[in-house]
Amino acid sequence: MSSAVVILAAGLGSRMMSEMPKVLHRVAGEPMLAHVLATAASLEPEVTVVITGHGAAQVEAAAQAVAPEARFARQAEQLGTGHAVLQALPDLEGLEGDVFVLYGDTPFIRPETLEAMRTEREAGAGLVVLGFEAAEPAGYGRLVLDEGSLAAIVEERDADEATRALTLCNSGVMCVEAGLLRSLLPRVGNDNAKGEYYLTDLVALARGAGARAGVVTCAEAETMGVNSRLDLAAAEAAFQAGRRREMMEAGVTLTAPETVFFARDTMIGADTVIGQNVVFGPGVTIENGAEIRPFCHLEGCHVSSGAQVGPYARLRPGAELGPDVRIGNFVEIKESQIDAGAKVNHLAYVGDATVGEAANLGAGTITCNYDGVMKHRTRIGARAFIGSNGVLVAPVGVGDDAFVAAGSVITSNVAPGALALGRARQENKPGLALRLRERLKAMKAGKSGKGQG
Ligand code: UD1
Ligand code: MG
């Protein structure tokens, strides 16, 4: 059955004390909204509609960057969650199946949980709400049950004492049959303590229309929302703690787990060892049996089996390391393929390059890939040897088995098997050092003699 997802992202989130819309604040290096869009994508929806309001243009740009298929509807005034979803109805016209409502500031809902809601819907509920047992229910809408089904959601401010005593709360996530949503949503009114159009009123309306409302529950941690910088830090900590556990359970060694930071999509194979203080940005994949030594920063890169990286290395987007590659301390690799067994062990910058199998780039090797206007590529062949402090001015190529002398500035191609020297020739003057030193000493003695006289 097809489905649609509506993501509520119109709020500013005033408690963030920020100029930036709340859903753009980052967890694990990505806007919260990107996490929610990824969750939405797991449902393979026909349509995804993001409801924007505060900072709409900014929010739309950020969403488009990660989910180009997303559509947008603007909610000029935030008149309530029901009013927010109402803005999506034109995009849901003619749709059959499920409509999921997610919040842009609630990034940890698991795809499995949404699947459970879908299953409950398919079992005959017209509408399914995601509930949780709250440790501190204050502020949440309470789920009022009736023989296992949901009778109503009552907001805190509208609840009597008995209802406030309930601990089963509304996460805000809902799954509604599309036709039911279209027919009931326009009937939601704003006659309540807040004067808002509550999405939660759909429950009572659905019951009135003869539809069953169901509840699926999840752990409270999954429903964690972000309203302040403190919440944001707590969300980051929760995310990282979960990822560290999952990684270790999947066979990755973390020497000091609490110092390693993952992105949402970090993938690491079993028997890889990650040292302390390693940070993963988005888009990193590491095969089995690699080693990332302490203090490395990786982003948008791939590391093959048996490779060793660091300590203190930086792999930037487009770095592709083949099997058994060695990347050592203070080395930066960007947009480059490094083939099997090649070594870049010390103090180097390799950008926009291909490095052949078993090549050796000495300490201080630099690819000059940028002329201030354009980027150019460097090609280094298999088994080539670049001496220390070699500067390769791109576009340029060094052939297989070639040798570049230390300290060379290479501006034209080096043929396979050739030796290239690109530096001033050394001159030796026998005895000159001794004579020079004598002269300097004599000068110094002459000066101090003057001072005494
Ligand atoms: C809502 C639920 C409550 C639930 C709680 C879970 C309603 C009426 N109440 O309450 O039952 O326990 O969430 O956190 O739905 N938003 C818009 N446009 C609006 C209003 C809200 O986009 O006009 C967005 C907000 O930015 C936020 C989300 O919807 O991301 C929830 O809105 P919020 O005002 O926080 O609702 P609560 O009062 O917390
Ligand atoms: Mg809220």
C-alpha cells in the first residue's frame, strides 16, 4: 500500500534562543530534519510534504539538499498541529493508503516503529497513534483508552485531574488512512484551552465517524524531542551512546567508546579497530579489519580491509583507500583514489589524485591541485616513489615505477620508470665552512674590543 509522510517543521523553537529554525540544529552533524527525512524515506512514500513556517526558505533548502523529492507547504501562522497538517492536503489529493505525521524536531523514531503502526492500520484501524509511557507526563497529550482502542487524546491543559494522572502519552506521531484524514481534518476546530487546531482531535472525530483508533507504543527514548540547547546536547549524547553500542555489538572494537563520534550513516565492518578521539562525518564506509588510529577525522570516504589510518589523519570527501593502504600522521586526503598497498605516511596533502598500487609518497608530498581558479588532477602510477617534500603541480602525471627526487617541484609528466629531479643542483666548496667560521669569530672579537676601549 502506498503512503505519504507529512513532517511538521514550522516552529521556530523559541527556547533554542536561536536565529536559526529549530529543525536545522544538528544532531550527529546533520540537521534534525535530515534525520526525520531519512526515517520518512524508509517508508518509501509516494509523497513527502514538509510543512515550513519560520525560516521557510532556509528549511526548504536544507531539506532539498538531502531529499530532492520532498514537497513543501508553508504554514504562515502556527495555529496548531491540525492546522499544520491541513496545509499538506492539496499535496495528498487522490492519494490512497497511509498518511504518517512526523515532527521535524523528533529525530529518533525508528523505521520499525512506523512499520508496526502500518501493520496496526492494515489490521483495521482507521488511525493509529504512537504512544509511550512517560516518566514525567506533564506537558504531553494523554491517551485515553477504551477496551484496548484509543478513545481520545486530551491535551494537558484541557485535562481533568483523573486524565492528568494517566501516564500513557502522545508522541505526536500518527498514521491515518488518507481518505479519513481528508474528510476529518477540515472539521477540527480550535475550541480548547490554547485556541489551537489540534491534530489530536482527529481521534475523537474518527471514532464518531465509526472508525477504530489504535495505539502502538515505543520506548520513551525514541520519542525524545528537542526544545532547547540542553535537549540538543541530550539528543546528541543519546544518539552517540546508541551508535557506539550498535557498533560494538556488530564486532567493531572501540578502544574508548565515549570519545568516538558517529554520523547517522556511518558503516563499519567487523574486526575494525577505532582508536580514541575519532570523529566520523557523514558518508563514511569502512570494510572489515581496518584500523583507524587515534585523533582522526573522516568524512565522505571509503576505507578498505587491512588499511591503517592515522594517528592524526584527515580523510575528506572522495578519499577512497584500497586494501592495506597506509595513511599516517598529519596527512590529508581529498577526492583521491589510493590503490592497494600504497603508503602516504607523513605530513602530506593528496587532493584530486589517483595513486597506483604500492606507490610510496614520502614525507611532505604535496599535490598542488588548485591554481586559485580551477582544480586539476595528479596521476601517480603503481610503485612510483615520490621523495620527501615532492611538490606535484597539477595537472601532472608520474608514471609507473618512476622516481621523483626529494625536494622536487614537478610541473611536467614523468615517464614510467624515469627519474625526475626538479631542484637546484647542489654545490660543495671544500674547506669553506671552516674559513667562514674563522672570519665570523674575528669580526665578533673586533667588535667587543672596540667596546672595551
Ligand atoms: C503536541 C501534541 C501532544 C503531544 C506532544 C508531543 C497536539 C495538539 N498536541 O503537543 O499531544 O504529547 O506534541 O511532543 O498535537 N507545529 C507546527 N505548526 C503549528 C504547531 C506545531 O509545525 O502550528 C510543529 C512544532 O514545530 C512541533 C510540533 O508541531 O515540532 C508539535 O508542536 P508543539 O506546539 O510542540 O505541540 P505540543 O503542545 O508539544
Ligand atoms: Mg512540544
